[in-house]
Amino acid sequence: MSSILLATAMLVVMFAVGLCTTPLTFQVGKGSKPGHLILTPNVATISNVEIKEHGGNDFSFTLKEGPTGTWTLDTKASLKYPLCICFAVKSGGYCIADDVIPADFKAGTTYKTTLNI
């Protein structure tokens, strides 16, 4: 009986460890302002980053990937915040983080999403 309980406990632990993931955050880079945005995610497993402005219907701005894991966007007009971020996960699929970057963002600040990667 104790060996069955031990085996069950080990399976529960293995399952729980398998579910552990990293909470996704984005740091707004220094030099960012309403029309120039630099984002640095805390994970390297994302690609194809796009943003949607507040009130927008689609993800109409594509960020450019930099060599240091940063994603940059330059626009002529100020963006309408808060921003939603859509990105591809390198293991497959797309994720959307709603209203991640607030209107009153501060460069150098890290903003948490509700997503785990």
C-alpha cells in the first residue's frame, strides 16, 4: 500500500513540475517615448512581435527584432495606449497579452503579463 502512495505522490510531483513556466514580462527600454518603443521580453522564445493600439481592431504595428533580444517600433505619430502585444511562441502558436504597456509607462520599467511561457 505504501508503495502505491509513494508512486502516486511521485506522479503528482512530476506533473506539477511539468506545469511550471515562466511569467512573461516586458521591460520598456530607455529612450522609449509615445512614438518610439523598445521592448525587452524576459524570455527568448518569442518572435514576430506586433502591437495593437487602444481601441484598435487589429495588430497593425510590427516591431523589429534587434540583436540583443529587443523589439523596436518607430512611428511618426504617438501610439494610443495601453498596448496589446501579439507574438509567436517559437515552440508553436501565437499568444496575446492584453493592455500590457500602459499610457503612463516609464522607460526602464518592467510590466507583467498574465501569460506564462
